[in-house]
Amino acid sequence: MVIDERSAAPRRTVAAQVGRRPGEGIGGTLALTGAALLATAILVTATVFSFTALAGGTGADLGGADTGPNCLTMPGSPDALRAGLSVEQASNAAIIVTAGQRMRVPSSGWVIAIATGLRASGLINRTAAAEDGTLGLFDQRPAQGWGTVDEIADPPHAAGAFYEALLRIDGWQAMAVAEASRTVRQSAGTDERFVAQARSMVAAFTGGNAGNDPACGQVTISATGWTRPVPGEVISGFRTRELPKHQGIDFAAARYTIIRAASAGTVVTAVCNIAGRFYPVAHTPSPCDTDGSPDIGGCGWYLEIQHSGDIVSRYCHLVRAPEVAIGQTVSAGQPIGLAGTSGHSSATHLHFEIHKGYPAEPHNATEPTAFLADQGVVLDH
Ligand SMILES: [Zn+2]
């Protein structure tokens, strides 16, 4: 099924584009044409769960008018996380959040862990022990049972050990953040300055509540913190004989299917790309707000997320501007946009790329199915 011959490979992010205000662009034209409804019906079995979830359990209105504020909320401050934080700090915050998601720790626990890490290490991982024997993100000591030096120096392990200790504390959810932090560390915990910063960072990760809200559907996160972006099957492969420049894979996805972040990271691109040009989100009306065709080039409405290790994921052909903005941090499985057919596309689907390197270029694209399998996420073909 030829859906997408090539996607745009922008050489760099449109840095000037900052993103729209919360709520802007939500609730635009949602009426489906007869043809689109037919296409939706064909694919609806694969996505009925997500539609049920997004319609608040009623399963009504496939047009997606009830995408619901709970599932696609934007944080009030898109730059809450990156403001004043280095890439390393943001990356370590993402690791702490991912570990919390994987262990099903409520987001209030993420606040405790990040606030503790901010005070202990400034979220800069220390791989060698200090004079007092502490190292890692949380100033943990091997002698206190946090693990070996190598384990503590490994941020996912350090975060996991922190959460294990937190979950052992009776009534931790009723404690003040600083008190819970102190109890876990059995020494100095954190203070209000870091608690406030940690709260705004976690809010940036969750978009207020998305990702944790049962109404938005349950998402399975792998042990390494990855998940599939949409529930549909893969209908077109990576660099096939027919499409050697196809730098990603295509998922079957009905219009308005919720697209989720494949892993935690920072949004680095959110833009309209059509016929060789880029239009920022603020450019209205946008040429990407109408369905594309195989005769024009471009990713249409698309976004990119930079993950730890400089892995980049790319999501193309959205029905409207992404629900997240450049600079915003997202958690694995967080809703980031809605599927469509903008740009170089003949039918509604999700074009998905993985790049090993930042910025994403054609030469560093890798086969997403194998990449995700290595992360414990198995796709259907
Ligand atoms: Zn494609």
C-alpha cells in the first residue's frame, strides 16, 4: 500500500516557532466526509479502544469532537522544563519520570524523586564517589544498600532504587514532599525551592494530567521506557524496494487516532511542512490543515521528540497542529497529536521514524520495528 513515498527531512528545527497557546486550535473543523468516514470504519476495529477512551467511554462520535481536555491537555508553560536546565539535566529528569512510569509510581512520587535529585546532584549524574562515598543522581552510597558503585552511577538503576525505597514507606503519599524525601534518604531531603521546580517539571512531563489519566487509555511502557505510538498495524516498511527513500514505517491509523510519545523526551520540532516549505504553528490558516496528496511533498503537520542518547522520533501527517510545543517535555505514552493525512500522503495513517542522532537526518534513520523490538515493544505487521 503506497501511502507515503518520502517524508521531508528538514535539516534543522524551525527554532523561531514557539508554539500556540493552550487550547488554541482545539475544536476546529471536525466534520468527516463520507469517504473519510468509510476509511474510518475500515480501521475502527484497530482503534476502537482509543476512540472509546477519548470519547469518555461512550464510544460515540468517531469524528473525535470529544477528544477531551483530559487526554490532550497542554501545560500552561511549555518551556517549564527546559528553562534553565541543560540537556543533561532534562535527560536525567526524563529518566526519573520513565522509571516512575515503568514502576507505576503515581506522579506525586516523580515530584519527590526529582526534587530530591535537584537538591542532591542538580540532576547531573556523578559517576565517581565523593569523599563521603555518595554518587549518582541522588547522592546514594553503596554502604546504605542502594547498589554497587556501577549501579548507582546508572541513572535508571538509581531512580529505580529511589522509588523502591519510597514505596516501602507507609503513607508516603500523605507526607509533604520534603518529609518523604528525607525519609527515603535518611538524611537531608530537599527544600521548597526544589519542590516548586520539581512540580513544574512534572507538570511539563504530564501536560497537567495526560498519561496518568485512566480516561485516556492504558499504555504499556516497556522496561526501557518505550511504547508504540498508535495501536494499528504496520502497513508500509522502512526503505523498501518500491520506496527506497521511505525513512520510516507507516501505521494504520484512522483520522483523529491519538498519537503518543514513543518515549520520554523533549519536543524539538512542531511545524507544518508542505511542498518544500515550513510554516510555524502560528501561521494561520495553515496549508497543512487540509488533507494532502501524493502529488505534494512534505511531512504535513509533524513533530519530533529528542530522547536520551540523542535518539529522535518523528511523527508525520497529523490532522492538525501537534498538541505539544517545542521545548515541552513529554512522558512515554503521552498524547502528542492526532493522526491525519496532511502533506505527502494518500490516506490517513501515521508515518513514524526513529533516528539515531540529533538532528534527525535521512542518513541516521534506523528501522523502527527492530529498534522498538530491542526496547521490548513488539509491533504487528
Ligand atoms: Zn510513511
